[in-house]
Amino acid sequence: MVRLFDLNPQQLEAVKTTRGPVLILAGAGTGKTRVITMRVSYLLTEGVSPDKILAVTFTNKAANEMRERIAGMVDRAQAKKLTICTFHALCVRILRQNIGALGYKTNFTIYDEGDQLGLIKKIINRVSARDEKLDPNAAKNFISKAKNQRWKIVPPDRAETLAAAVFHRYQEELKNLNAVDFDDLLVLTVKLLDEHPEVLARWRSRYEHVMVDEFQDTNRLQFELVRQLAGEHRNVCVVGDDDQSIYGWRGAEIANILEFEEHFPRPRIVKLEQNYRSTNAILGAANSVIRRNPRRRPKGLWSENGDGEKVRIVEAPDDREESTLVVSELQKRQQLEQAGWKDFAIIFRTNAQSRVIEEQLRRLQIPYHLIGGRSFFDRREVKDFLAYLSCLHNPADDVNLLRIINTPARGIGSATIELAIQESRQAGKSVFETLQARAFLELVSNKTRTAIEAFVRLLDGHETAAQQPLADLSQVASRLLADTGYVDDLRRTCKTPEEALDREENVRAMVRALAEYQGRSTEGLAGFLAETVLDQEREEKKADDRDGVTLITLHAAKGLEFRHVFLVGVEEGILPHDRSKLEGSLDEERRLLYVGMTRARQSLTITHCSTRMRYGNASPCTPSSFLKEIDGRFVEHVTFHKLANAPASEGTARSHFARMKQLLSGDG
């Protein structure tokens, strides 16, 4: 049953406007999902055939949830006939029926990232000269950008760069294999509809109503596909919020929502501004920040949830004290309100910021789970670092030795490694012992023998240093990283400079953790490794569906909400990120902060530090310039010492008892 009387006036207008182009500006927490599902259900009750409706989302999860909600409002059989899918799934559907027009067979294979990289590596080896180097990940990113920007493919003999030559051969090879990658799904669909009017006419007549969710996240090709499908009947409804456009770095075009009228003239524009999530203090603070963006559609969120407590801004001495403070405050609120741990979220700009927070939560045995990134100990560079330390402690540890024997690449290939494993099994020795055996070294080439001998000397030398009674283990680890060139290799192999900096900081964080451990324990390397393993085991026992504090990046937090939010590390260089000033993406950084602020339902605490460990050094920090933009009426600046020593803030207590009163009076 479609309960239209439950909707506010703006939501009702959005649902009932079914003819012509409609732009629904759905602010954070304004009931966007409800409006979309209601609108589809309303179309069905108005007699529109379900197979004439197309609703496009960005994730399969969102598509499935939408279908389930609609099935609860109308006949389930009708809901099954709706086309609710992602852009890529829609493209597969179109291409499976029509790709023959582009010279492919309809049983084409879709290559995932691993398949892509494998093919790119082969092509690089084939087309590059000996003195030319091209990282496969960099080539893959170049190819993806070229496809989405619709760059012209240049033949290898006219290509100005190795990447351009690889791009041509890669695309040629894909077609020979009757394969497409994820970018091709969009590129080829748009090309097909552009070049074959009869195919375009067939798909235009297929769908009389087109809806697109999260429209602010669409890229150029996705918008072109929407324009192609809805360009004739113009019954297109797009739902989004330009203030939450935070994926420009992966191709999202905010212009799609800001310039919608240029492509679909005279649309009905509906603003959803009543927020059902947050208090007015939180919304007032968020509104005052986002209002500073010059290029946006004006809107202001408001709520009937009351004013609530002010947003707290706290300066901590350093990132370790920051994590201690945040976890302490979180504990106080949890005990006072008897809330579940899942009501709390700690949100940060980069995954590297989570390590000290994870450490503090583990120390106090508070359950948590990390979303939008792997647990700190699951990260490749952390596993590599621990594998190196394990080999210094015990060179006979074959599992860890095999992880780092050719990391970074040092000329010991997979065939040599396989031979070493076989020889070690036959001789009943460790792989490390086998690598030193004269009989084994005679089986490999001179070049490989030289590489193995250098690797053995490397481990032997650092093992000796680590076993000294007064050894400074963090210095040993730092020298090992320098001698292996591990950090330099990270910089070369990461997809983006930001990823490289994050991974490098994770390695530095492990060196600091080793120094800290040695400062409080005499158990040496063995003790550090044992403690780390126990920490990992505790994490692995925690299932995602268990009650736990959520640790999450700002990008991953979009679309989620929590009763209490701690937004940490809001400093110049982090938020806004250093790179944003060079790239001219300051507005997107401001939107990122806005997204983080509007995740909070009841309380929001923003923290920043005086100093922060970055790239191995304690660096002075400046509060984010965005914090000065928050209207002072909605903010309480709290000193670190006042908050650290308070049993529970007055605002927390007032908020808790006000909520209790509301529940007892039946208004909750």
C-alpha cells in the first residue's frame, strides 16, 4: 500500500510529479530512499506497466533494497518485473542483445581488475624497450581515464608515450579475446546507442520512465547514457545532492546536477530540506560550512528534532592523546546512556589515522569494526613489515620468508622460489637454509645466485643487529626498510600519491609501535611479535554483525548515520587535504566535511591536534580552516583538559535526560 499521507509536502510533490524531467535535491537525512521507492510504487498504482520503469542505482545492495521496499508496497509480482539495477548491469543487458553491431560476439567475457592487470603486464613486456618502465597499475589507471574521457586511441607507431601504445594494444587484444572491461561496458553502450539509431529507438521505447539515484556521483558517460535513453519522452527523474558530491577524484561530475537544465530544459526542481536524522545544532553547523561553497544549489537543512547539544570542537596535544580522549568520551556516553557500541562512529579522512584509535580500543577491549578499509593488520604493507621482523627473529619461518623473499622485487623469480621449496622439503631443511646451500645455488643462474646471496646477507646482517642485548629495534627496522628500498617501492607501485602516503605512514606507524613497545617491555622482538599476533586474533574473532564501534573513512560514511559521531583529525593538510589546494578541489573537501557532520543524529564531536605523527616525524598542526566557517551559535569549544577530566559533560547529561523525558511522555 502506498501511504502518501505519510509524506511531507515536498516529498509528496516529488512522488506525484511523473511527467517530464524532475530534479529532486535530496539533502542528507531527508528521506531520499523513501521518496524513490514511493515514486516507483506510485507509478505502478497509476497504471504504468512495471516493465516500462527503469531505476538505476550505484550498488547491487541499493538495488535489492529498493526492490524489497517496493515489493512491500505493491504486488510482489509487479516488483519483480521492474528493471532496478546498477549502470554496469544495465549496460550488460543492452550489450548482450546488441553488441554484435560493434563486432563482438554476444557471449563476451567481462574482465575484472586482476584479468586487466594480467593482460596489461603481458602487453608492457611485449611493447616496452629495455630501458622503458611502466607500472601496470599506472597503465590501468591511464587506460580507465582515457576511456571515461573518451580519448581517441592512437596506433602504437604514432603514440607519444608508452602508456598510449599500451592502451591501443590492450584494446586490440581485448577485442581479439571477445572480452570487455568494466569501463568498456559504459563506453561501448554509449557508442552503440550513438552509432546505431535503430538500437537506440528500441531501448528508448523499452523504458517510459527513467529514474537515477545518487545522481551527483554520475560521470560523463553515465549521464550521456541517461540522456540517450530519456532524451525523447523526457520522463526522467534524477535524485541527488550536489552538497554530497565527494567522488570527483574517480570521475564524478558535479556539473551533471548543477547544469541539469541545459540537457533537460524546464525541469521541475523539488528540494527536500526537512531532515529526519539530526538535531538543529548539528544541521546549523553543517549548513554554515557548506554555504561557503560558491558553486551549489542553495538549500538549508532543518529538523523537528529540537536544538540538541552544541557541536563540540576539541584540540588535543597530539594524535595519541586525541585517540585516548575520543575513546574515553565514547566510554562515558556509552555507560551513561547504556547505549550499544554500534551507536558510536569514529570518522577520519584517511585509513592511516585509524591505527592509534584501533590500538586504544583494543587496549580497553572495546569491540569495533573497520569499514571502508581493511583492519590495520590486514594491510599489505603491515603484513610485509611484520614478515620481515619475523624473519629477523626466526629465519626458519618459511611462511613469512616466502612473503618477503622477492618483496620488493630483487630478481628471485617464482620458478626459483618453487625450486627452493621443493629442495627444502626433500632435505628436511628450512627455505632459508636451502638458499644458502651450495648444491642449491649451483642449480640457478649466476644472476639469480647473486640476488639470493644478497638477500641472505641482508637478513643475516639485520638479524645479528636485532639480537644484540641493547639493540634499538626501531632503528634496526628503519635501517632494514632503507636497505630493502621497501618504502621507495611502495611509492612506485601505489595507484595514487595519496595511497602511497597512507601506506608509507602505516609502515612508519609500525616502527613507532615497535619503539613504544620496547619502551615498556624487555621481551624484545619476540614479545612484540607475540603481542601483535594476539591483537590480530582478537580482531579476527569479532564478526561484523556484533555490537561494535564503527571506524570509517569519510568517503565510506556517506549514506550512513550514527547516534554519536567523533570526527577526528580535522586539520589543514588532512581536511582539506594538501593536494586539494594544488588541484583546485577545495569545494569537494568542504563537501566531505559536510558529509561527515551530517552522519550524526544526537551528538557531534570534532577534534584536531597540536602535533601529529606524519611520515615518521612529529609535525605541528593547524586547525582546519573549515572550522572557522562554522556559525558560533552552534559550537562549543572545549579544552582538552576540561573534557579529559570531566566524568560526563553537562551537555551529554542534559541530552540524555531530555531524551528520557521525551520517551516517557510518549513523543519518541
